[in-house]
Amino acid sequence: MTSIALSLANADATRKLGNVLGRSLPAGTVLLLEGNLGSGKTTLVQGIGEGLGIEEAIASPTFTLVNEYLEGRIPLYHLDLYRLNPSEVRALCLESYWDGLENPLGIVAIEWAERLEQRPPDYLQIRLTGAETAARQAYIEAIGQFSARLLGLVEGSRE
């Protein structure tokens, strides 16, 4: 299994999926989040934070670019590339968040990941469709062997 599709009835279901991810995923996980405005990317990351035991409010880092939450089970790095062009994204040296050399490994969640020119070698791509107040769909695809194993973990923990 390299992909799954999930129906999410509303924003609460999106947050609950994030909670499952936060409780299940290990350090070293990279989540590339794609979807239109209001599709639930930040809501999903808020749920991940809850699952990790992060008590601090998680807000979109649209203007700060990166929010680091270090007090949970493992670190959560929440990035938002919405306002950036490809050369600005390159200048951020985002690999420092997933290679473990400069920052402790954690979960890296990148909103507007379609702006990444160079992706990590292994990641879960999560595409969210739908609107803030309506039903949504989550399509999760595993890229790489590590993430393929994680996808099985996620599917098993939802049952």
C-alpha cells in the first residue's frame, strides 16, 4: 500500500486525523501538505500538535515561515511556503529540518509544499480537498520505504 484516501466529515474529523498522526508518527517524519485555502492544512497540524502533547496554540506560520514546537513527545516543525517564490524557498535550507544535522529530528509539516523544488527523499504527501465548513477528502501518499511503513501505521491506528 502506497496511498490511502480518507473521507473527513468536517474540520473536527481533520483535526482528529492530525491527532492520530501526532500519536503515531516517529521522529524523522516529513509531511508535505497541499490543498487550497481553507482545505484544512493548519487544522491538520493543530491535531498533530495535540497528538504530540503540545499545549501551546498552533497557528499558521504564514508570516513567520517556521514555527518550532519543542515541548511535545517529539519536536514539531510547522512551515508555510504560501508567500514564497522558489528562490526564497531554496534560501531557507529546509533540509536542515529533515536531515537531523542542525535540528533534532521531529515531525516536519510543510504547508503549500508544491512550492518546494527539491523534496526530501522520503515523505508522506497529504492532499486535502474540500472547504472549511464542509466535508473534506485526504489523500495520503507514501514516497519512500520509511513513509510506506508509516502509512501502514496510520491506517492501523485509525481502525
